[in-house]
Amino acid sequence: MQKVNVLEKKEFNDVTVNKVTFVKGEQLIQDTYYFKPGQVLDWHRHPDGDQVFFVHEGEGTYSTDDGKVEEAALVSGAVVLAPKGVWHRIVAKTTLVVSQATRVPAGMEKR
């Protein structure tokens, strides 16, 4: 069994958003991102699979761009979807802890 409490395992990085993989199966992967205020998970997309983000704590902004930029506030308890092939990013307003689940392999393209 793979099990973890992502809030007990917080690891922040002064330079960039810290991404930690805690759970990985044959078809699904879970990563947790630890943001310091102002850090950005920059624009990217996954051409072969959807991605779901779960906000554990903190505040930030989630943006998508599918020909039109849309934004949503990220707060503790929020869940947002990054549909397959849609550009998305996260900007931390405060310390932010966000986990994601993604199909394996989903591919990754950066802007």
C-alpha cells in the first residue's frame, strides 16, 4: 500500500516550486507541489491525459488557456481540472500545498 500525509511531509525550495512524487501506479501518478509565496508552476499542458489538482492549504491562482485565459482562485479544499491538451499554470499568493493526479503517461509540453 502506498500512503502518505502530504502536509506532514512539507518540503519547500527557495529557488523553485518543489515537486514530490509520493504515489505512483501503472496508470496514475500523484505529485505534490510545495510553493513559497510568489512561486509559479508555469504554463504547460499534457497532450495525452487530464490532470486534477487538489489544494490542501494556502491561496493562489489557477489559470487555463484554451484560446481564452480563464482564472480561478485556489483556496484550501479547492479542486480544479486541467483538461487534456489545455495550457495551465498555478501562481502562489501564499505558501501553497497542491497535489495532482495524472494519467501515466500524460506527456508534458512547456510553453
